[in-house]
Amino acid sequence: MANQAVKNALFVWEGKNKSGKIVKGMQNAPSEAVIRALLRRQGINPTTIKKQNNRASK
């Protein structure tokens, strides 16, 4: 299992920063939980996180 590569997916997110302003973005990560943790470390409270399909990349 140590040689298995972790596949990242593209997530589109929306949340509120500390001042209450709505912020949006995209981020590659292995899971939604990782995105949520990254955003919280940046002071953003995520409201929606959606995984994007990568059909166009084939």
C-alpha cells in the first residue's frame, strides 16, 4: 500500500471568511475532508464543497 498513489480530485467550494464575505474557489485534494480542513486553517467556513467530474481531461 505504500506505493499506491493518492489520486487528487478537483473540488469547487464556497464559504464565508472571518468578516462574513462570501468567497469561492477551486482546489485539488484527495478528499472533501482535506478541502474542509485546508479552508478552516485559512479562516474560511465552507458552506458548499462539490467534486468536479474530469471528463474533459481524457
